[in-house]
Amino acid sequence: MRQLARVVAEQHGEDVVVARIEGEIDMSNTQSIGNRLRELLTNRSVALIVDLGPTAYLDSSGIALLFALFDELRRRQQQLHLVVPEGSQLTRVLQITGLDRAVPTHGTVESALAVTP
């Protein structure tokens, strides 16, 4: 299986993880990306920030993954935040699907970090 995307994670404090997704997310790698994002979280985590800035492509399976992840984290009383820089080609996809209305979306990692507990 070819790897279209890479997840680069950074821990911020004890309880917030920032995961930058570089490359393309489609049905061939959505499951592995989802597994990787879930592995980053512990019971102590309060928030996961997914930085889609370096993401070149996101198909419907990637959108479904982010909706599912949002629901999973909400049930565990954890937060999901997305970072989509102004002018990103993904902005329209998030608007059409309503993901930007369901999941808190920020223009920068710094602004997402500012609102996490």
C-alpha cells in the first residue's frame, strides 16, 4: 500500500496533541491515518488539533473520518479542532460538507491552541 500522507505529531503540554497531515488523504489511506490519529491520544488528552494546512487533497472518506473522530472524541469528553489556513483549497470542501460548522475550525495552530483547555 502506498502512503499518500504522513502524520507528524507534536505534544503540547500533557494533554493537547497537534497532528499535521502532510500529503493526500483518500480511501486508500484513511484507515491508517485514523488509526495513527487515535494512537496519539491518551486518557489524559483533552484535545487533538489536526492541522490540514499541508494536506494537498481530502476526499469523502477523509471527511467521514474527521466526522467520526469528532464524535468519538466528544463521547470521551475530548475535543477535536481543525486547522485550515485562509486560502486553503480544502476550505470549500469543508464548507460543502458542513464539517467546518460541526468541528471547531481555525486558521492557525496558534489560534487553535489558544482555545483548548
